[in-house]
Amino acid sequence: MPAIQLGSESEYVRISLRNPHPTEGWCQASVEIVVPCFSGRVEPWLEAGDIERFEAELKQLYQSLKGEARLQPREEQFTLLVQAQAAGHITVSGVAWSEATFGNKLAFAIELDQSYLPSTLSQLAVATSAK
């Protein structure tokens, strides 16, 4: 099961793809969010193109240290925004819903530096090549 992690060992968002070979263009994920004082897990469905777009945008962000990368599936049960800030700082933020845009909601933000992105990009490359 390919996994994609943004963050450190103590603060992170980890996306594990349950079926790396998409079923009719969709794959189920298990998303674990761990931030100070809170943690949660949701199991959204993602379209294969969502991950591919996110990988391309994150690669561009890392190369230029400008802009943003979004993972925003159609159902929006889980959304992720990675933004480049001044001096190589990276903000990872998002929202996770217990159901697709209703029920309990966890909004989160993690501060990183660009040195965390190469391993995430490698994990994304493995995930997108597994299809």
C-alpha cells in the first residue's frame, strides 16, 4: 500500500492508498492526520488524477519555492493545501470531514521547511507509477 507523508514523525499527514490500481478512475485512501493535541483518520475516495495533479504542483513548488499545491478531491472529504512561504518555509493545511463535507470536521496546519519535500515527492512518484 503506497503511502505519502508530509511532515515529521511527530506532526504529519499520511495518505495511504488502499488500492493503488484505480477502480474506474477512483482509489480509496486512508488519511491519518497527527498534529499537537489532535489526531484523526478519514477514508476518502480520490480520483487518480487528483494525486497526479498534486504531484505535478508539488514538484513545481519545490523547484521554485513559490506557489501552492492542492489536493482537492471532488467529494472534499479531505483537502490539502501546501504553500511556499518566504525563506523556504512550507505550510501544510487542510480539512478532514468524518463524511463527505458533513459531520465532524478537523482543520489543521503544519509548518515545515523545504527539506521535507523530496521524500514526499519520491513517495508520490511511487504512488503514481503503481497504477
